[in-house]
Amino acid sequence: MWVPAGVNIANRSMFATELKGDAVTEHIMTDQATPPRASFRSFQESTQDDWMLIMKQRGELEASLASRILEQFEHLRDDYGGFPVDRLEHSLQTATRAERDGRNDEYVLCALLHDLGDPLTPYNHPDVGAAILKPFVSEANHWMVEHHGIFQGYYFWHHLGMDRNTRDRYADSPHYALTEEFCSEYDSPAFDPGYDSNPLGHYEALIRQFFGTNPWTGRTVDNSDA
Ligand SMILES: [Fe+2]
Ligand SMILES: [Fe+2]
């Protein structure tokens, strides 16, 4: 591949490949197609102008958050891991059971995202969903998602030679009952292949609503078509 002097070959997205007969032509895309970048080599060198440039593009990251969360659910589809339903169906079934039981939107969102980290974090999966939700939900609901794995253990850890009562270490927590209830009522029963769960599309508006506000500034983030 021909690369002009001074162009970082790692930035392959800057190049377009054109095929004409047997000839292959690579050329640089227009500057308009490549968002501007800061030029510092270390944070120590960075300037206020650099950070203004970066923060301008951060808005696009915030606007696409809801879409990227929706995409992440696709990693749960067809991922069974030996369970009777795939991880997407388990997530949808947990949320649907909570919704049909009259839980509020924030609770349903937590139910939906509680296992989103499964494919990336087999050793500490509750931490991922909890971390994503933390700026957007109450301390109680965050604690519930963060600790649901240990509370779920009550229903099966004894089959694996582990202490099913490990949750007892949190007996003094003000969120113990909330988390115990989440697991007994919604999470642990959500493996029924015959249950009529809502599809992921049913929850798209909920996801866009909750992740459509910058939690630090309170500003609305337009994520409608991101
Ligand atoms: Fe889980
Ligand atoms: Fe779960």
C-alpha cells in the first residue's frame, strides 16, 4: 500500500481502496471525512485548544452510548453457555418479568442490563452492568446489580461445592432485601424457554431515554439517530 510521507500507516481508516481491473489504487480520503485530532505526544504537551477539540468530539461519544449498549446486547444473542435460554433471552425475560410486575422504569432498566457484562467478564460479570448504570440510577439499584451474582448463588452454589449463604455477609446492608427480591422474583426464574418475553426493540426507547441525559451536567443528549 502506498503511503504518503508523514502519514501514520496505523490509521487505515484514512484510506479508501479502489479496484479498476487488476489495478488497486489506495488514496487518502478527504480531510472532511477525518475528524481533526490533537497533535500532542503526551498529556504534558497538550493545550487548551487540544482539549476543546477533544471535548467537541466527546459529544458524539455520548450521543452514541445508547446505540452501543443496544449493540452490546447482540453479543448475548445465541450465547447459551449450557443454559436453557441464551443470555439475551435471560436478560429480556428478567426485564419483562419486572415490568409486568409493575416495577418502575429504572428498575426495569437495571433488570435488562444486569448481565450485559457476561461475555467480557466471566469472573466478575455484575461489575460491568453496575458500572454502566452507576451514574444513571439510585445507589440502591446500583448496589442490587453489583451484588446480584452473590445473591443468585443462593440458588445454585451448593451444587458446585460453594457456600450458597455467602450473601449473608451483607445481612446488615440496607439493600439486602431489595437484592434478595430481585434474584428470587426476576433473575432466578428467568430461564424459562416457554416464557413470552418482550423483544429487545420493546426496550429501545427506555434505553435511549435513560442514556439520553448527561448525568453530570443534566444536559439532554440527542441520541435519536446516533
Ligand atoms: Fe448475573
Ligand atoms: Fe441474570
